[in-house]
Amino acid sequence: MIIQRPRPADGPGIALFVLVLMPELPEVEVTRRSFADRIAGAVIRELRLGKPLRWPLGVNAQTVAGQRIQAVRRRGKYLLLDLDSGLLLLHLGMSGSLNFAPHQPAAGPHDHMDLLTDRGTLRLHDPRRFGAVVWAPSEYSPQAQKLLGHLGVEPLNGGFEAAAFHAALRQRTAPIKQVLLAGDIVVGVGNIYASEALFLAGIRPTIRASKISRPRAWRLHEAIIAVLSRAVEQGGSSLRDFVSAEGKTGYFQLEAAVYGRAGQPCRVCATPIRSIVQGQRTTFYCPTCQKH
Ligand SMILES: [Zn+2]
């Protein structure tokens, strides 16, 4: 579960609720780190699925029983559990969270997957059920590529290069914020992080991606890496587990430069932060620091 804090600046209705709750790449990476080492090497005893999730498993759940979990990797917002044969792809959707513990209490109404192993149970809690647990014979099979094939490069593993990023932006005439959110150039720059990275780079979210000059594209490249790395280091922006364990609320709730701060003074120049809606998502920016 994740912090539930409505923000008036995001506008009314359920959409803002989702926007605040949705796990982005840093949350998924923090989740991966929370159990990857402990579950690697464990043998699956049983896969129990509850109510239908976004997609069906794609195979009889008994197929994975007896298999060893080799490793837990991340690609975009998917977690990949490599098994002796094939892999499980897990997605947290809009409200999902994973918890791995030696002993879990009885499954509640929103617990839709229990992966029982000889070391503990990995549980998916997902009230809105946009999450997914999908089996695929390999990462390169059609079943897996349907989910992973369109993903852009990973921003944090060294494969994200400034020159290639600039070249890709030059091909796009859509506003830069929406190009980042699409995730097919670089993955993981969700709504919060796109607003923050564009502020850090001094780029107006509405400018056409193709109009961004080379030095500004390089600055944005650096800003994306900085914002996402910082969020991972700080434990993701909105994991409740992190909050309760550390006794403080998520990083961006406290220190966002622009996200969720409409009407409040810019931390650099004191101009009131503006919010606009782009592609049904709220964007925040400083009209002075991000002139064009
Ligand atoms: Zn400013």
C-alpha cells in the first residue's frame, strides 16, 4: 500500500488519487531491492492467484511449482522472476505492492497473488487490480515481448546515452513532457519525475521535443538520471512500507521542486508554480525558470 494523500493542486476526482498512488520506476526498483536477495535461490511450492488481474497468467499455475527462482530483475516497471524454466513477469499496476515475508497472515480481499516458496511468501496486494502476474517461456518470447517489446532504454544502467536521447527527441513533435511519459525513448520517467526533471533542466514541459537543442537535451538527460537515482536512493517517493519503517513520508512529498506545488513559490526564484493538464495528466512548472 502507498500513501494516500489527496492533493488539491491536482484537481478533483479519482484521477488525482491514481496519479498520486501509482508506483513509478523508483518504487518498483525499491520493491525489487526489498526482496530480490532474499528470494533468489528459493524453490516455489505453490502459486496461488486470487481475483483476475489485468492479464491472465497464461499457463496452469502448477507449472511453476518446484522451480527455483534464480534472480529478480527489473525492466521498466516490470519485475522479472527468472525460474529454472521460463519467468514470471510482475507488474504493480496502479495500486499494487509486493511484500515478501517468511510468514504471511491469511490473504485479505485485496491480496491477489501468493507465491509460496521454501523461504517465505511473496504477496501481491492490489486493491484496483491493474497489476499483473504473467508467465512466459523466455524474455524474448511473444508473451514477454508483448509487454516489454516497446520499452525504451533503462535510465539507470548505463545504456541511456545523451547523444542517442537527443537524436530520438529530434524525431518527435509532441510536447516534451508527453514524449517522456510515453516511455518508448527512455522508460521510468513517470508523471512526478518528468515534471521534476524538466524543472531541473530549465525546460518548459509544453515545448516540442524536436525543438530542444543539443545542450538542453544533454541537461535533461542528466536531470532524468539525477531525479530517478535520488528517488531510488531515498526509497521511492510513495511506498508506505518505507514510510512506516523509517517514520517519515516519501521524498517527493517533502522535497519536490514543482510537483504538487501549484501556487506555491518556486524554490529558486519565488514565482508561483503553475499547473496545467497535458494528456490528462497534471504538469507542474515554474514559468520563470522554465521559460521555453
Ligand atoms: Zn523559478
